[in-house]
Amino acid sequence: MSIPEHSILQLAGPDGTAEFDVDPAREVFVLKMGKESKKFNRIDLWALVYAISGPEQQDKMMPVRRSEVLTYRRIHKIRLKKAMPEGGIITCRCEINVEKVVVEGLNGMIEQQAKKLDVTTGVPMIGMGR
């Protein structure tokens, strides 16, 4: 949930209090400790959170793309007229992968994202005129 307005996030520790000037619309945040202030880019803060997290937490923060794929295998027979004896037949095997469901999100939340998708419509059957 993002903070819709400008606000201050305070972090208290043994060496004093640090204040983050938090504004979701900006790419730069200001950290104040006492009289000193430093500016940080949003990506640097994400990198810091990622770096201090454990392996399981880092795994949950990784962006992933999960897709379910249907594979159609077909055999095509081609009758030749030239360059081989007339009436010769070449058999070609073809495989087509069709994405059925694509889910994108953070690894720790991919299951919740997948549940939100409505996958009741199915996939059209390509070349299946049976």
C-alpha cells in the first residue's frame, strides 16, 4: 500500500533517530540523521533491502515470470513434384508451443497472482479439425 501524501518515516536505534522523507511520487528519498541529510535513489534502497535480507527473503523478492505451455506436435507429409522422384513423400515433424497462462510478479507472491487469474476460458485448439 503506497502512502498517497508526503510523510516522514522514523527509525529509532541506539545511536539516535533517522528520518526518511518518503514521497512515492519521487525517485529520490532524503535520510536525515541529526543535522546531516543524504539523498538516496529508490533503486538503491531496494538494493539495500535485498542485500540485508536472507536467502529465503531474497528468493521471495526476485521477479519471475511463470507460464504454462501447451505443446502441439504435428506430422506433415509433403508430396514432391521436382528434384526427387515424382510422387516421393517427405515427412516433417513440427512442434508448436502455445502459452496457456502467463503470470508475472515477485517469487514470494506468484501463487497469489496465479489464483487471481481467471483461466476458465481454455485455449483454442490450433489445427485440430477432428
